[in-house]
Amino acid sequence: MERESLLVLLIVLLGGIALQPLASWGAAGSRVASSAELERRRWWRLWLPVLPMLTVAAWLCGWALVQPDPVRDRLDPGVLVAACAPFALLFGRAAVRAIWSLLRAPDECGVCTVGLLRPQVVFSPFLARELDEAVIRAALEHERAHMWHYDPLRIWLAQLVTDLQWPWPPARRRLESWLAALEQARDDEAQARGVSGTDLAAAVLACVRFGNHAASMRRDRSDDANRMQLTHARLTGESRALKDRVSRLLAPAVRSTGNEKARTLTVERVAFLLIPLLLTALVLGAEYGDHLVRPLLALMS
């Protein structure tokens, strides 16, 4: 069999198997002083179950680098394809849902941020006519925070990585908890730029009413699971966390203690740990991968 084809099949098979143990993992809650730090921690927890799959893929790539093309092993391609089929369907489902979310038009939600690489804020003029200037500014500041952090792209990637862990319920719960933390962090950023929590709460509730009216006009009764497969950041966020979010906006502001800086999970710190791990897996795959892959291929011969 051709080396590249065999590599893809092995990544689907072994990577899919490696993905399963942590996909059912339920992350425990954490106490942090900053909403931004909470959002970052929950963001990385979305990706933690995928780490074994990435490590296996790097290890297999290292193995493939030292193999001849085609790979000289007697194996039944039909057996290998059949073994890969369940995981191939899982990965295919995730890919189709990700592509569909790019093609579908955004829901009419009043205020949102759209665009993966060049995000921009979209504000319905029909909603703007019903709001005070202070409420409009509050909504814009919140969405500008989404825009500066490229949150539409991050939401799309988060939904993709969650679909790779289907059908485990903890994966969906990790996504929902991150979305709630994301809106909380953006609310705090808007308030840090002088926006009143009361005005921001009023903007959120106005968008909820606007979205419900638009849905009733379309007779659209889609549930949250479908609506979450989007590529834009909505001011309303996820409906399950709406009550707690509005209560938090209306409560007196609590100042951060400022002690969380040393614990911050930055992209640089994660990359400092992840890149050496993948490079090590690549080298080990090139050196010792044949001792593990050949017995597997022999079982399928």
C-alpha cells in the first residue's frame, strides 16, 4: 500500500482510539480571580482530550518518514478500512458540520461579530432604533472585545474539536462552560472600558427579545445544539447561562485581586510544552515506530 494512504488510515484508526479516553473526561471547576483567566483555562480544557490524538499522529508521521514507498507489508486493505470506518465517520461528521457552519447565514440576533480572519461587528438598524445611546455603546464595546480576540474563529474551532469528541456528553458540557466564560470575560472587558453593567444587561435582554421575535417570524424553533454550530459571536451568548450572566451584570462590580498573573495560561506557555512533546513523538516514531506498527499490520494481513 502507498505510504501516504497507509499513514492516513493509521492516523484515523489509532488517533480515533487515542481520542476516546479523555473525551469522556469531566473537567472539574476551578476558582480563579479573573474572568479572562477562567476563559483561558476552559479554552485549553476543550483541547486537552485531543492531545493524545495529536501525539499519536506525530508519532505515526515519524514512522512514515523512514518507511519505503510503497510500504512493503502484506495486509488486507479491506480489513484496515473496515477498522477505520467508525472513526472515519466521526471525523467526516465533524468536517461536514464545520463546513456547513461556514456556509449557512448567521441567525438574526441583533448584534454579533462575524468573520473568521477579518471579524467585524454587525448591528441591526431595526434593533438600534429601539435602544438608547448608552445601551448601543455597551453592546458595541462587548462585540469589539469579541472582534479583537478573533472569537468567531475560536468558536468555530471549539465546535470542531467538540464534534471530534462526539457523542460524549462531557465534551458538549466543556464547550458550553467555555462559551459562558467567554461572554463573562467579554462583559468584563467592556465594563473595564467604562460601560455600565446595567446598560450591557439591557442590551443583552433587548437582543434576546429581538432574536425571539425574528425566530417567531421565521417559525424557527431550532434548539441550542443546532444554534451553537455557528461562526459568529452573539451578544446574547448561550441561553442556558443567560440568567446568571444578567444577574452578574446587575450586581455590584467586584475588583480582581491581581494575584492571578503568574497562573495565566498563555499561548506561549502552552506552545512551550506542546511543541517539544510533538517533536519528541516524531523522533520516537521514526526510531521505534516500526516495532509497534508492524505487529498491527500483521494482524490485518
